Amino acid sequence: MAIIEKVFKAAIGLNASDVHIAPGEPFMVRRLGRMVKLKSNKLTPANTRQIIFEVLTAEQQKEIEERLQLDFALELPELGRFRGSAMMHNNGLSAVFRIIPPRIPTLEDLGMPPVVSKVLDNHQGLILVTGATGQGKSTTLAAMVDYINTRRAHHILTMEDPIEFVYPRKKGVINQRQQGRDTHSYANALKGALREDPDVIVIGELRDLETISMAISAAETGHLVIGTLATSNAPKTVYRIIDSYPPAEQSQIRAMLSEALKAVITQRLIPSADGSRMCLALEILIGTLSVGNLIRDNKTFQLTSIMQTGKNIGMRLMDESIMALLKEGSITPESAVVNAIDDKPFKPFLAAAQAAAARNSAR
């Protein structure tokens, strides 16, 4: 395991988020959203298989041979925890390891506004954290759990695939269940959860209709449910949930969701202008009475307008957040244009930056 430990140590030193191991390539890491090759020889299929199998148990080795893919957690002394995802492809066995921070960050550490804490003070309802893969949803979920655990003597039940952060005992009692090890599926775990007297249920990902249905039902029956979806903004999140159901059931689910939804928090990580960190851009939808009415009446296309007028209670659009980061100099115009939903308002900033660069190069 000495080789992979050296690679992990190098990745941590570079402040990377992920380590990639693939045949035909040297070791690679993702740093500030970009892939960086480490100084190493190109790996052969035999190399990658040996390196990856060294960190797997005999049972995990058997599982990947049978299922051809595997999600797992790895803990190494002095290096910390990693979330691994190994898979077979045309060149052989490869894997990606997400580096899990050694300390659970606070909401303030992540740059979350006060409205997020206020939403978490609810004792029932549905809170969704959304965004593409690699946008920090798991870290936000961990910060939310830690916020509740620090303040309330509640029973918090998490369902994860795999377990990433391990929560310390504070005011609450936390039980963490890992898919594949402690339960066969999220839906299975949810069925059991409702008999385990939880106050808060945390679901790593709302992957299918059964899990979504049970999460909404749990939120309706007095539990605080927090989960993630891989959607790019708040309106699409609502569409995604409703469209998961057959047409005949969509009216009923709109009514249920209108009552249960407390917030949708969509996040995007953008490299900082100085290349030292990732900046958090947020879209926040709060489940107000007006929002509930739009969902119930099948007028979710109007949610964007509600967010535009709801700034006084903490709502915001993704492009507003990106514009704020741009104006304070945290991100570049190029990054703003690439990440914006509507890039038109950002193009004048890009043109000005390009003109300034041209003038400087002409000197």
C-alpha cells in the first residue's frame, strides 16, 4: 500500500479533491476543478489492479469481480478517510478516490448564509441540497448534520453510500448506515428508519422513485429529512421530483411536496481568481406559502420570479451569486461566463478583461 499512500500524501499536499488511477495514464489528481498529472510512469492494467486491490478487503475484491464496479470507504492512518469508486472499463480496472476533509467544516466555513442555519432549525420537512457531481454536496450535508448535532439532542439517522464523514458524539445520537454493508438500499433503510424513532433522516442521494416517495412521506409525518439530488437549479429540482411519478400521481405529489418542502439549496464550486481555492455559488429556494402554492398549482416555471423577489428572506438565484463573486473579485470573468445559467450579463465583464489584457500585452 506504500505507493498509494505516497500518492494520497502528494494529493493532500496539493490541496487536491480527488485522485485518479487509470491504465495508460500516470497518477492524476483533480485540483481546483482541473486534472493535473503527477510525476510518475504510465500505469499498466496490472499496476492499477494491484494498487486498487491492495486497499480492498477480500469481500470487496470478490464484489468488484462480480459486479464490475464498487463504491467503498477507505481509512488510512495519518492520512484520513477517502471515498473510493472503482470500475472496470475497456483498458482494465480504474478508480477515483475523493479526499474527505479531516475535520467536518461548519456552515460558516463553507460560506453558507444565515438563512441555511434558519432552515435547519425546522424540526420537520424536506431540505434538498443539489448540484452536479463534485460540487461539495456531501460536505454540505456533513456540515448540516454537525450543526443539528451541536444544538439539539435528537436522534439523527444517516444513509450513505459509502460513509464519508464519521460524526463525533455531541448533543444528539447519530447512527450511520452504509449501503451494501448495513442495508441493501436507501429504500430498504428508509423503511426501517421510520421504526427506529429518528428525529432527523439524512439520505445521501435520492436516486429513485421509491426513495423519493418515502423521503417526502417521512417529511410529512414529522421528521426532518435532508437529502441530495444531482440537479442544477431549484426549479429543475422540483420538476425532477414531480416527473419521477406517473402522470396520474403527479397532482397528489405536488400537493405533498408543497407542504413538505422547506428549502432547495443548489451549489456550484468555481475556481478562485488567484487559483488558491474553490468559491461557493448558491441558489436558494425557501419553501414559503407562495412557493408551495406554485408547486401545488403546477406553476413551477414561476419559481425563478419568486426567488428574484424573495431576497429579503434569503432567496437567491445562481447567477446573482456568481455576479456577487465576480464583482468582489473572487472569480474571473471567464469562470463567471462558463458557470452562469444566462451568460449575457457577464459578457461585458469578459470583454473588458480581454481588452485590458490586450492593452497590457501591447505595452
